[in-house]
Amino acid sequence: MHWIDWVIIGALLAALCGVLYWCQRYVKSTADFLAAGRCARRYLLTITSGIAGIGAISIVGSFEQSYAAGFTPVWWGFLTGPIGLVIAITGFVYYRLRETRCLTMAQFFEVRYSRNFRVFSGILGWVSGILNYGIFPAVSVKFLLLSQIL
């Protein structure tokens, strides 16, 4: 690498450290870190839940779906989009979560239901996560192989 490359990396690292130092004054507790200081309302929670669903594997999956089925799933996605937005804006689950002042979904399950349900949902989440991370490489490889053929 040339010196200009190192300068670019150093400048980006310095900017990142500066932003982190500036933001540190807003995060004083666990509630600040996990729940935005409990100040987040419905609209902010709607946006954050939507952004959390976007990732590389989601984009690859939508490309794969369009490649296999054409534009029909896109049409159905347009129909389900407004329905999901209305459900999210009403605060279907998030409102109750914030009302109980729980910081995590696991804590919410224990407060609202029972400890056994919390353990069951944790095991279910772990198993689905393991299966999900087993599928990620297979989907990525298939997508890359198809893109090389085309």
C-alpha cells in the first residue's frame, strides 16, 4: 500500500473515533444502549425494525426469488408492504414491550408470560439461528455461481 492509502485509512479511523467519542456522552446506562434511553416512540421503532431486516442475505434472497419466479413476488410484496407498515405503526408488539419497560424480548416474554416460555423461545431462536447460519453460505454460493454463469 502507498502512503496515500494509509492516510485514507487513518483519516477514516480518526473520524470514527471522533464520532464515537462525541456519542459517548449520550450513552450512560444499559437502557440508553439497548432502548435509546427509553425515548424512542412508535415511528422510530418502525424505522429501526425495518432497517434491521435489511442485510446482504436478504438482498441475495430477493434476487434469487426474482430470478426463479419473475416479478410475481414483487407484486405480492407491494400488497403486503402497506399492511406491514400499518401493523408496525400501531405498535402491535413494540408498544407492549415499551409499556412493560423491558429491555429485551426475552425479558418481555418472562414478564408477560412465564419463565418456561422464555426458555422455550430462547431455544427456538437458537435452533433457528444455527439453521439460518447453515443456509447463508449455501445461498451465497448458489447466487455467486449463477451470477458467473450469466
